Amino acid sequence: MTQDELKTLVGQAALQYVPAGALIGVGTGSTVNKFIAALSAAHAAIRAVSSSEASTALLRAAGIAVVPLEQAGELAVYIDGADEIDPHGHMLKGGGGALTREKIVAAQARRFICIADASKQVDTLGRFPLPVEIIPMAAARLARQFAALGGQAALRMSGGQPYVTDNGLHILDVRGLRITDPLAFENETSQWPGVVTVGVFARQKASCCLLATQQGVRTLQ
Ligand code: 5RP
């Protein structure tokens, strides 16, 4: 199977975690796009809180009602992809730039179901550049702070301009980190002035990970 087929497989497998008629949280990215397609094909009578403008557009196009988080109570489940996932369910996320809203929506859900293909599984987080959403004026100072941890931070660019998130902010991508204690790392760096969100999800780790492999979908609890 190609990586795209693996994403389709795991997107379909996630349907079993969606209770009938539920209000669920939906993440962002190419794997989640497959989940949205599966939801649409299943004609599931669900409503969704979305973590990005991109997912909102796809959900609406699929005929799924999108509810603002402000009007939602607890979500039955939050389903999202990851750039990396470690054996404890800690994730590195934000490759699609939606990390802040992803953390917010995930915080309101009973369970976080991570959907990914096997290439995302790592022993230690940090091979994928760590996305950090920041207040733009803090970029240079935060780059120095990450350098002190051994990381090389670069402003994410798009079309020759700094990439702008759905929140109107910028992203630093930090290479060269080896995040051996994700919880301590998230707690520490989240406090740095100018950091809005770090892409380490350790406080809100996955309750369960569905991992698409050539042998089928494995469930890691
Ligand atoms: C977006 C994310 C995505 O979940 C992550 O980048 C994985 O994306 P994909 O499914 O396209 O590999 O965190 O901000």
C-alpha cells in the first residue's frame, strides 16, 4: 500500500470511535482529510468542532455541520493526525500549522484518537522539526532560547513571506531537538514569553493511536 492508501485505511478505521449522533472534534492534515471523506461516505449524522479553516471548509463541503467551540460542551472524541508519536502516546504536531486550535479542541474532548501511518512512529520525539506558534516580535529571542537547547529555529515561510496561521501569527520550526522528556519540555517551553503553543502534545497525549501498517491497522492503547 502507498502512504496515501495507508492514510485512507486509518481514516476509515477511525469511524468506529465516532458514536452515532455525537459532537466530535476534528483535527487537521492529510490523514484527517481521509477521515472526513470516510465520515461523509458513511453519512454519519454527526456534528463537528473543527481545528482549522481548512478542515472547516472540507467538513462543510461534506455536508457535516460545524459547531463553534464556544457553543460546544464536552466533545465525545477528538480525532487528529500527528507528525510523530512515541510509545507513550506523546505526539509532535503542527506540521499543518494548526497546533494551537488543535490543542484547544483536544482539551475539550473526552478521548484523543490519533490516526497515523506507521512512518510517524518514533522512539523519541524531535526528528520532525518542532512547530512553535509564536507572537511575531519574539521570533529572534525565541530562536536564541531554542539554540540554547541545541535546536535550530527557522521562521516558516510561504510564498516568500512568513507563513500566517489561522490565528494571524507565525510559526518557528525547530530542528535538531531530541525531546526525551516531552512533558517537562512542554511545561518549560510553553512558559517562554512569546510562545503561544509548542507542538509537543504530552499534557494532552493520545488516549489511543490507530497506526496504519502494511499488515493492517494496529491499535496502540
Ligand atoms: C496539523 C497537524 C497534523 O496532524 C500533522 O501535521 C499530520 O499531518 P498529516 O496527516 O498530513 O501527515 O498537526 O497541524
